[in-house]
Amino acid sequence: MPARHTPESIVIADTPAAILEWAARHIEHVGIHQGPHLFDGPGRTATLPCWPRGALQVAAGHGRGAPGRTYDWDRIDRARDQALALLAETLTGHPVNAEDPAAAKALHREAIDRWSAEPGRTAADAARAFRTAAARAEHALF
């Protein structure tokens, strides 16, 4: 049975490539909503905006875990962080690094958010970026 790339699915991706692909399909479904309409759109969750970083969070299971089901959240969170790093690098065209892991995560989020907020950004742009990063993830050694 194929994985369902929707917020309603209890299937949660646990590799960077799968998270990025799931996010691509999700952003194609919900679109990108900027400014005061950040939480608009079909398939949004109550706490996640419809834009690239929110799509990554949905793909990594934020708000989608099923009661009574066990998930390897450490593995999923590591894969999400790796997906964020790969996406930031894909969007900027260079590694986005810092010595401190928390600082690196902040830089990744900032790079993604800056790219996402550019006027005229489309869901197709985001899906293409996710898939480019997913292809890189398939060849990355973590």
C-alpha cells in the first residue's frame, strides 16, 4: 500500500529523503500562504502554517501521531533535522553550518523561512526544491 502524503495519515516518514518527498506532496496539496494568510489552505494543521518549513514538520509527523502507536521519535527528529539542513543548503547553494548544533538549526530555519517569504514564491517552486534536496539526501552520508 503506498504511503499517503496527507496530514491525516498515521504513516510518518523517518528518512531525510522520505520526509522531503512527503513535504513536496504536502506543499503541492496545501500551497504556500504568506503573511496574514499563513494558516489558510486545505490540509493545514491547527498549529502549522502552509509553507515549506510547516510542510517539513507535517512530513516528520508533527501533530499526526496516532494514539497507541509507537514511533521512533529520535530517528524521525534526526531525519527531520537532516532534511532541514539539506533543504537549506539546496536553497542557498552552499552549506549552512555553525559549530553549535542549536545555532545550525536556527540558521537552517532562517534560510528556509527567508526563501519561503520571497514574493511570488509558489508551491511548485517549493516542491521542486524539496525534490532536489531529496535527491541529494539519497546520496548523502549522515
